[in-house]
Amino acid sequence: MAEALAVWNALAWAFDRGWLSVEICSDCLVLVQGWQKPSRIHSLVKIILFDIVHLACKFNYVAVSKVLIAEVRAAYTLVKDVNFQV
């Protein structure tokens, strides 16, 4: 559920800044599979996924792909080390 909220917040941030195309790279297999087949996802996450899809419709292009945890480890480190305001 935390990953789904993070994706929604990232999309909202990108939309507020006028981005037209985004690529969501996630190590969360449940989220990526839910994007592809929403009927197979837990009901709480499905609600957030519905909001993500609704927001994604405002973009010209949105891609969702599964990545390995090793590929996003640097991003996790940055988030832990940097205090930022959105």
C-alpha cells in the first residue's frame, strides 16, 4: 500500500509541474501486476490503484515496469539521506 501511495504522489507531483509523459519503475510486483490486471489485487490497494489510473489518464504517456530492488537501491538511499519538501 505504501508503494501505491508513493506512485500516486509522484504522479500528482509530475502533473502539477506540467509533465506529459512519465515512466513508473517499481520493485513492487504486486503494484505492477495490479496495473496490468486490477482484478487480482487486494481491495485496499485497488482503491489507490483506481486513483492512480484516474490520474494517469491526464498524461499523454504513462509506462509501468518492474525493476529489481538492486536497480532502485540508490533511490532508497537518497530518500533516506535527503529531507525534501514536495
